[in-house]
Amino acid sequence: MTSFDDVDPDVEAELASAFSEHEIDHDLGDEERDASRTRAREPKRRLPRPDLIGWVKRSRGSTAKPPSVKTPNKSSGPAKTSNKSSGPAKKSVGGKTRFVISDDAPRSERGTQAAPIGRSRFRERRIAVRRAAGRRRLRWVVVAGGVVVVALVALLLLASPILSIRQVDVEGVVYADPDRVGEVVASLKGDPILTADLSGAESDLEAIPWIKAARVSMHLPSRVMIQIAERTPMAFFRAVDGFNRVIDIDGRVLDVIEGDPVDYPPIRGTGPNLTPGDLVGQPFLGAVQLLNALPRDLRLRVISAAASPEGELSLELTDGVTVLFGRPEGFQDKLVGVVNEIKRQGSRSYSVIDVSTGEPSVR
């Protein structure tokens, strides 16, 4: 609501006279009052409503007196009307002066108000687009920075002695060469635990003849565990050079020793000069496979096995019994015949059980 506290005195006087029509009507005579009423019934032409609020504001900001309303000169003809209104419009009806107050803003002012609104929205949209692009750039910068930080931390950890191998534990070693195992352990100590070649260490350990499988695992921050599964020796034979070769179920030479082992039986006969890790052929391979296939009760009675130059196998049992197997083939059927024949003979004395032909015989 507009306040008129600071309105110029002359303007206030004009406004006061405009709103005192009812007082003027009381001062008129009967004839003038009738004429005034007749004129009031006539159709009235509505004049444009000036912008009184804008005019009052301009009056406040000006130190000069408000512009006076210029009465058009009758001799000069009708006055030209202007679209712009500089103050309240006056209307005289029956000697009375009326002011028409309008709140409608001119079209020119409405246009000047709409233009800044459009520019403001365009500016807000442009700022929003720039902010979105800035957020995307910031997101990429953060991601790239995180990757760089992770890479630097990884490099620092790899180069740090905190994660180097300081302890190596070995389990499962009984017969394997301790010097060769120690070489593998020494190659691991001091290396960064995250980049140490653990698979390479496993391959080096499995290259040792006694080791069948090896597993190397790391335990952060500085410990490595080596678990070893050794091969099982089955027998030994004497070679041409006079040294004994210990072999397993696969015929692999595990070791070369000078004395006779007591934990596993010998294979009589002269074998080839092999080095640890080599594989022996027939008939020594057949002899060790035969020993592995024996039933437990029969295995406990074995004193030794023998391989002839012709490649035939035989077993020497307790109580002076010899079992002839012949060629190293068909062990399962031959062993079944040996077991059945021993049960059939019972306590009777015999010295030879021959199953070389497939049919057991006793003599």
C-alpha cells in the first residue's frame, strides 16, 4: 500500500479537492442540482487511468514543484493527446473536478520489466551449466588423484623394509638335502614379500630328488612358510660303481649312498650308475612295483627282492621260502596265486612257490 505522508502540499490540495464532491453537491441550488443529475445520467466516456503511484514517486524524488496541468488553448484547436501520463488525469463534470487513479502500468514499463527477467533466467542457466561442468572436472581430478596416491603408497610399501621377508619356516623335510633347501630359503630372505617369486621357489624345491611337492605361502608382514611333501623310498640296489641307489615307487633315484639302508629291502642284482633324479628301467622298476603291490602280511615276510640279468623277478621270504614271479607283468593275478597257495599248504614244508607261468606250483 502506497503512503502519501511525504506528498507535496500542492498535490495534496488537488487530491483533497477531488474527493470533496459530496460537499460541493450540498452547496448547489435546486436547479443546478437537477442539471447535475441529468448530466450524471448521460453515458460517460471512460478516460485512460493514469499511473498515480508512479507520478507520486516521481514527485517525491524531485525537489521542484510538481508540473502544473496545462489547459489546452481553445484558439489553437484540440490538444494532442500523448500516450505517456505524467500525473493524475483531471475530469470536469458540472463545475466539479475529478481525478482518475489507475494502477495499470504502461506497456512500455511492462516491456522494460520482462526483459530483465529473461536475461536473469538466461544468466542463471549459464551459471548452472558452468557449475555442473566444474563438478565433473572436480570429480575426475579427485579420481585421478586417488589413483596416483594408491600407486605411490604401493611403491612405498614395496620398497619399505617393513614388508620384506625376515622369517622363513620349513616343514616336512626329513631326507631332502638340507644344503639345497637352505639355498632356496636364502634366496627368499630380504626380498619384498609382495613381489617375491614364490612360485619360482616352489619349482626350485621340487627339483630336489627327495621332494615330491612343495608349497610356499606368504604371511604378512614378513613371514614365509614352506611346506614340503617328500617321496617315499621303496628299495635300493647296488650299482656298478659299488654305491647303493635308493628309489621310490616311480623308479626315481632319490639318493646315492655307500651303506645299506635298513628301513627298506634291497633288490639283488647289479644296476646302472644313475644320479639322483634319474629314472631306473626294467627289471628294477618292476621289482619296486612288485614290492609296493604286496599285501601287508606278505610284505612283512620279505627279506629281499632279486632281478636276474634276463629280467625275471623273485622274492625271498622268511622261513627260507622263495617266490618266482618271472617277467614283471601280471602282478595282481600272480600275487593272488601266491597268497592262495600259502594258505593251501598251511604248515607243510616247501621252499619254492612258482607263479611265473600263471599257474602256482610248489616244490
